[in-house]
Amino acid sequence: MMMSGKTRVAGVMGWPVTHSRSPRLHGWWLEEHGIDGAYIPLPVRPEDFATAVRALPMLGFAGANVTVPHKEAALRACDDVSDLAERIGAVNTLVCRDDGTLYGDNTDGFGFLENLRAGCRGWQADAGPAVVLGAGGAARAVVAALQDAGCPEVRLTNRTRARAEELAASLGGAMTVVDWDARAEALDGAGLLVNTTTLGMEGAPPLEMPLDPLPRGALVTDIVYAPLVTDLLTRAEARGNPVVDGLGMLLHQGRPGFEAWFGVFPEVTDDLRRFVLGEP
Ligand code: ATR
């Protein structure tokens, strides 16, 4: 794509950022819509983040995404943040306003819900209790999104129980913390099972968890997308549960940022999925 003096520029700030799929994602949309824009990787060391992020408006950037390990620092660096980002405690999408100020939002939960809605027709968050595995940053965004979408109860379980309790206390609402060793029992009567831990990721141990108590109609999803089909999804599908993989969460979370920077609300298609995965 050719650039001009009017090219609008956005990017992704991370460390490391070499594995980020976001430049491919936004590059696809820019080309699809014939937009005079660019989206570039921005490798920023943690110690440089506070300075680098304030440079975005000075450099004329439209905005940026923020990924590991900068999402919490990004919240502190903004002039204003959405209520949702404040509640989650992290910002993944920055918008540079015309007056030079920085606005921060968190679209991870939107990406999570849109992925489930697109991947499982008719799925609704209010259908039943959700079991959420993990209590890191991803879990915070997922739990907040489920609560806002009307999920009647979140059952939270994490290896380090104290982290789950902190998350429950800070987000509030109808939440039960379950011991990690009792995680399978939490599946009884659930409508949704979400893995937000790194278990099942390439190079990490698999998620060990019998699924027997889980109703067959419950949706199972993993935010891990490398591999695309985790052992959890394979086992859930084999027993007849609907499953949705984690790639769509990444794709959908990018849509609000793209619209804010480039003026088009883009779609997620199968061609885009294949492109972002690097498949022919
Ligand atoms: P993120 O912000 O991406 O969610 P994170 O904060 O590092 O990442 O969280 C990783 C999650 O995976 C945590 O819930 C972590 O559990 P702990 O809070 O006990 O560390 C979970 N996790 C990672 N390795 C695990 C393992 N071997 N067994 C169980 N849980 C694990």
C-alpha cells in the first residue's frame, strides 16, 4: 500500500511485539477498504512505555493498540479512559484526540463476546452460569464482559486462589470463587466454560480437567489460539458440546479501534481468519 502525506498511522505497542498478529489484521482491513492508512509494530520496552505513549499524539498518530506487558501502564498514561477500561484496570486501545489528549478503552471483552456470538448462533450470555478458568488480565476482561452481558453467575477458579478472590472483590457482582482442585465440580449446570489460562498453549502444559459434569449444551471456548484447536476444545467437541476457538477474540477486539482511527467498522470473515493465521 502506497503512503502519502495524509496517511493516517496507527500501530501496536508491545514488548516483544514481533509475534503480534495485529499488523496483519489491520493491514488486511486497510487494503480491503482502500484506506490511506498504515498500522505498524511499535516495539517499546517497559521502562520506555510512559514516554513512548505520550509521544503518539505528538507524532500525529491516530492511535494504537497496546498489548503485553503495557496494558495496565496504558491505563495510567491516558487523559481519559472508558468506565469499562477503568473497571478492568487495563487499556488495549488508544485514541489520539484532535486536542492532543489520549483516550483509552478496553475492547478485549467486546472481542470475546462477539467471537462467541459469531461462532455459536443464538448464544446468549444470560443463558446460564459461566465457569472462568484463570484470574489474569484476560480473565478480568472476560468476566467484566460476561457481567455486562447479563450472565447470571460467574464461577471463577484459579491455581492461585487469592488472585481469583481479588478479581471477584474488585469486579463485584454475582461471583463464586471455586478451588482450582474443585474446578470440574464447578461445571455442574454451567452454560459456558472459558479457559483464560495459558494452559493448552504451544509450549505450555495441557489443561487437565474432566468435563463430565458439564451439560452437553454448554458452550466451550478457549482464549488460546496457538494451537487453534486446543486439547480442551477437542475433548469438548468430542462429547458434543458447541465450541468456539480463540482466534476470533483477537480479530473482533480490533474492530472498534480500526473504526476510531480509520472511520470504517470492519468485518471478520473466514478469508481474514486464514490470512491472519498465515494460511494460504
Ligand atoms: P493474562 O494477563 O494473559 O491472562 P497472566 O496474568 O500471566 O496472563 O495469567 C495467566 C493465567 O494462567 C493465570 O490465571 C495463571 O494462574 P496463576 O494466577 O496461579 O499464576 C494461569 N496459569 C499459568 N500457568 C498455569 C499452570 N501451570 N497451572 C494452572 N494455571 C496456570
